[in-house]
Amino acid sequence: MSSPARVAVVTGVGRRVGIGAAICRELARRGIDVMLTYWRLYDDSMDWGADSEMPQALLDELARLGVRSAATEIDLSTPDAPQALLDTTERVLGTPSILVNNATVSRQTDLRSLTSDDLDAHYAVNLRATALLCVELARRHPTEQSGRIVNITSGQSLGPMPDELAYAATKGAIEALTVSLAPPLAERGITINAVNPGPTETGWISDELRERLLRRAPAGRLGAPEDCARLVAFLVSDEAGWITGQVIHSEGGFIRG
């Protein structure tokens, strides 16, 4: 009798050119079923806008790769969203054993502009939803299976981000959360790691910013979504079962400062 397919939840999959979509494709290539989330209202508020063909176009891609997949539009800033998301995943695809926390709120907030609303908006998605999804997956995790959690961060511990104070504070907290959750999750057969993919070409980088970033990129290019996706796919594999509580800065030798 064949073992049941593994099921992954990947949050923050708003655009096909993004890291979330690349992770979904890479997991699908490895035979993993995928529940992806998106929140069109947030994507519409960004300068680059929403991907009008999402999520159906990506679901069609995943189907051609031979796995089951589904999408749910959900506002992760609401306190009950993590439980609702895992309830939906269990009902549609089965109990997930893989969680990739990729969803984020990112808006410029500096010393002069930072408000309590800014902090609350970033905290609700970047930290609270991430933490609650981690513990909710652990509480439901079957003891006979191995589990994997990967949190996507942005290297906040490596240098200051004075123009993104709320984002830096909440994403930086994910690194501490990852390290602190590793021991109790290990007792349940679950590994947890964080990945910083560095500056990545996902359609948000202006020509001027790209030129500045490339001067700090010894590899002669910025990251591609697939770079992060391959690392995530390794971390959720059986081969990575001895790696937990790590923050991996996979950014091609990017020079900060």
C-alpha cells in the first residue's frame, strides 16, 4: 500500500512571478500536494498590483505537474485565520505536514512616519499569523509522520532597515521565533527553519534600485524565486531531517553596508 501524499500549506502566493509561486511549483515537482493562500486586497494596494490570472493559472500549472492543489483567499491578519486555513486544508486535501510561512505585509515606515497602525498591521500578518500557524500545525500533527516548517524572512539581523521599521521588527522576530520553537517541535517530529533569500527579482525592484543592488552582488545577479524555492524544497525533504532551528541566509554573497 502506498503512503499518502504529503500536503503543504504555502501562504502569500499572490503573483506567479513571486517566491510563493516558485515554492509551490518546486514542491509539486516533488509530488507534494499544495494548498496556497492569497489576499487580493493587499496585492491590489501594492505598486506592482495583483496578478489578475491568479490563482487559477497557477493551479493549472500544478495540476500539470501531477499533484492536487487548491487555493483559498484569506486575510491572515484576522486572529482566527490560521485555524480556519488549516481546517480548510484538512477538508480539501488532508492534514498538512508542511508549512511555508511566506505571506508578509511590507510597507515603508521610517522614524517620521511610523504609527501604531503600521506596527499592528505588520505584526498581525508577519508575526502573529506565522506563530499561530506554526503551533496550529504542530497541535494537529500526526505523530507517525515527520513535519516541516519553513519561515521566510529577510535578513533583518544582518543590518539596519531604517526605512522599513515595522517590517524589520516583525520579520526579525520570526528569526527568534524559529529558534525558540525548534526544541518543542522536535519532540513532535517537526523541524523548523527560516530562510532569507536576499534581494530577489519578483517584479518589485525598480531599475534604479536594481543598479544599486547589483553593485553589492558578487555573483553578478540578484536572486531568482527559484533559488529560494529549491532551498525550501530541500528543507522539507527527508534528507533535511537533522536541520532545525536554523536561520539560513541564502543570498549569493550579497554585500551589506
